[in-house]
Amino acid sequence: MHSAVHRMNALFTFSVLLLAVLCGAASFLDAFTSPLSSSSSYVRADAQVLRVNRFRKQLNGNDEVSLNLNVSIDMRSLFTWNTKQVFVFLAAEYATPKNSLNQISLWDHIILDKDQANFQTKVNSKYPLIDQGSNLRGRKVDIVLHWHVMPKTGRMVRDKLLLSDFHLPEVYT
């Protein structure tokens, strides 16, 4: 009646359809188990600038800052059965006369499972804070923690939390 090729095609089509329905159901059910709407209230974090390692003017006129940070993060509440990993990064955010928001990544980390989601570490900024121009002297800088929850299936969730602020020195070191 039906050839082997027709039967294989029907089996493959049914399998793909079943997989798509299961992925859709998993994404729908995960919306009820993860803290999507107010995840910043479930995350506990703190970041303090311990010291400014280097603050100099580059040859091209741009300001460059290297920082030493104390980072403490507890993101265990973000992990559910559908969480693959969480990408976190600390950003320095400040305003200048030219731009209302400047955002520069200082440090990042990938958290693969719930056991690694609670830690405290002292780090040098992974990436230097570089401003195009001489706008950093005496500037107030906010330290903001951003995170992206990457699920096994479904939509990625992003959020952020303001941790602290500090003022850069008025003179280069």
C-alpha cells in the first residue's frame, strides 16, 4: 500500500511535529516556574570598587581606567529545569555631555549550573574602561550587573540591577 519511503517520511514528520509541540509546551510551562517579571528582586549581588589601578590619558586623547573590583553574586534563584546557563556582566554606566548613556563592560562570567551561581571574588577589570575623549576625570560611574538567562528552549530573559557607584579621581595616575 505505502512504500517504505512514504512510511519513513510520515514517521519523520510526526517526530518533528511532536518535538516542536514539546518545545512549545516546555517554554509555556517555564513561564510559570521562572521569576521572569521581577527577577531582580530574587538576585542578590554586590560590587565594590576596591581601587583604581590605572587612570591615564592615552596618546590619542582618550581616557583609560583599570579597576580592582570585589564581586559577590547569588543567582541560584534564576535556575530552573529549563535553564541552560546564565551570562552575567558588570557594566560601568555614566553620562557625558555628548551621550546620555555610556555603557562599558568591565567583567563577564558564564554560570553553567546552580552550584556555581553563588560566589564571591576579587577581580581586576577584564576590559578597561575607555572613554572617547577626556570625560572621565571626576565623573560619577554606576556599576550595574546585567544578566541573560539562556534557556534550553524558549525565550531568553534579560534583566539588570544597579549595585553601586563611585567617582573617578580628578587627576590622572
